[in-house]
Amino acid sequence: MILAGGKSSRLGGVPKAQLRYDGATLLQRALAAAHGAGSIVVVGPDPGTLPDGTLTAREDPPFAGPAAAIAAGLLALEGQSGQSSSPKHAPWVLVMACDMPLAAAAVPVLLKELAGHQEAEGAMSVSADGRKQPLLGIYRLSALQREVLAAAEQGGLANAAVFRLLARLDLLAVPVPAGSTDDVDTWDDAAALGVDGDLP
């Protein structure tokens, strides 16, 4: 599940997904980081260039934040699994914001950690300086569904904090390679990471 629907307010509205790093857009890099997933859903505006078979969704209302985007992504995955021709989903879902150009380095680390702790409800990335990054994590699908349903019964997830959505999950805190959780919120962030503001 790739979250790509933010307002990019601190970038003057320039869509983060279309910024470029090392010859590819940030969205293309996120798609590559999720390579091998049984299904991929991009939550955000459809750029019209997604690979065949990629699902799309939009948070309700648009720009309602990443917690609402996670709920929208789950609905899209559930809708696909309801089709008779679709394979049964894996028990885990990778949740990843599109604005971390080096996120691919964290994914195998998270998977390896989960392989040794099948009782956990997920694994959340922890940066080199100790900050937890919920938008680069792998979570048990059933646990996410449970928490989204509980939130819906208490008023929904529009503009809610992702940490609040995940608060009751039994999560592993997993140190990941330096730089893999670095994201692009401002033009200074983009410059520090070598992200190009010239859109394709």
C-alpha cells in the first residue's frame, strides 16, 4: 500500500509522487520497493502511468491524511479479494509513504524480522536516530482491518494520527538502514536527499 495523496503544502503543492530521484519518480521508486507483493494499491491521484494491475484508491475525503488513506487502501484490497478470479491475500501488508526515496533498503529488514516473530502484529521502521516511522512498516492485514473498523465506529479516521490507529497493535520496532526513512516534506529535505523538483 503506497500512500501518495498528500497536499504537499510545504512544497507549494508540487506532488511528491512525481519528484525525481536517481532517474525515477518517487512513486516509481516506491513501486519498485514493493516489488513481489501479491497486490499493490496506490492511495492518491492516479497519475495515469501505473503498471497494469495496480489498484488505486482515494482517502475519503481527499487529503484526509495517512490514517484515512490506510483505510481506503484496505477497502481497495478487500474489494479485489472479493473477486472470484483474485488470489487470496497474504496475511501482511506493507504500508509505505511515497516520499522516502531510499525505503527499499528497509523492506527486506522488516520482512526478516517478522519471519522470526510470527506472533507479532507487524514491524515498524525505526530510523538511525531512534524515530519510529509508521509509514514504513509491515502490518498484519487482519489487525489493520480490526483497528480501522474500530475507528469507524468512533467517528472515522479523517485527519487522525497514524500512531493512534496503530496504538493497540503488538508491533516490533525494527532499526532499518540509515537514510531509508528519510522523507521529503520541504524543499530543503529534497535538496539534502538529492531529489529533483523538476517534474517529468
